[in-house]
Amino acid sequence: MSDRPTLLLVHGAWHGSWAWRPLTEILEARGWRVESVDLPTVHTLDAAGLHLADDARAVADAIDAIVGPVVVVAHSYGGIPTTQAALANNVQHIVYIAAFVLDEGESLLGAVGGVAPSWWVVDGPLATAGSAEEPAVSLFFADVDPDTAAAAVSQLKPQSVLAFQEPLTKVAWRTNPSTYIVTGRDAIFPPPAQEALAARAGSVIRRLDTSHSPFLSQPEAVADIIEEAAGF
């Protein structure tokens, strides 16, 4: 087991490490060492004043704390700080899950057209996900077991708007190989857009017929793809 890389899981906007629990349990049962990071633009008391750079620093620090090779797994917005941060020599591979794989000078807000989508509820410096017309459970967890989905929605937190506005200044996928999991029934990130970003990054493309959160609806399948990407 000692030659296996450590898996570092980076959650998406409004989420937390809690989202990875089913996947983590599966991977650990298969013999993997799994770490995760809670992004500060979601999980600190002063999140409203924090930027993408703060999230990228948290990812970089988590990578630096790992001895030996690392495979970073990033979901959705988490792909952005991961792309900014995963430049260390011990990063072996990046697995993007329905993620924003952006280039230098691009931001999340720019990637979605420069205007916040209708389901972003922006309140000053913070944004929450989902509304009465476009509920979070349908956006993120449409094919997830109802009890699991309800529990997930209850754990979503507001996130700093600044994180969505700041552009990337470094691009890890230019020097590190990557795999991209396209989610075929994604309500918020059209599969053709995912495919285009994955192709631009030169990622190996794998597809799952899921909503935006396959780590909750099909964690075994996600684990299989991560193992493939890690070379096992």
C-alpha cells in the first residue's frame, strides 16, 4: 500500500468535506489514504472577505502537508483553487468531477457569462445556492437518495462572492495530467460545456449518467475512476 498516492478531496462551492464521506469510506475500505480540505471561503467566520487565493492557499497547504505522491480530486468550483494550487512536484494527477477547469485570467463568474445564474442568491458579500423556484436538491442532488439529499442540502453554507470573481493566475493542468468525470444529467453544468473544458485541458474523459454530485449517487463508480487515474 505504501506506493499508493494519497487522495486529497476538494469540495465544490457551498459544500464541505462532509460531501465526500460515502466516497471516502469506499476508498479507505479499498486501502487508500484519503484527506480532504474545507475551503475557507465557505468554512471560516470571516468568509465574506476571503478570495479564491485563500482557497488556493488552503489546497496548497494540504498538498504540502502530505508526504509522498498526491492525487487531487476536485468537484465543481473546487476545480478552480485546485488548478491554481496543485503545482507541487508531488502532485501525480488531478481528477476533476463536473469541475470548472479554467485557464489563466479566467474566473468562475466569467465562465458562467459574467452574470450570476438565477439560482445564485446573492446577499451582499455572500451567495447561497438554490431558491424556491430552483431548489438546491434538484440542482445538485437530483439522483441522490432522498434522505441523503435532504441531509446534504441542510449542510450547504453561504460562500464569499469574491471567490467567484477572482481570476486564476496559475494553471496546474498545463503541467499535470488530469482526468475529467463528465456528469451526463447535470442540471447546472451542461455536459457539452464540461466536455469542452476537459478537452481544452487535455484530460482523459470519463462519463457518468448522474446529476452534479456523483460522489453521493454513484460513489462506487467514482471510486473506480479515481483508482484508474491513480494507476491502480
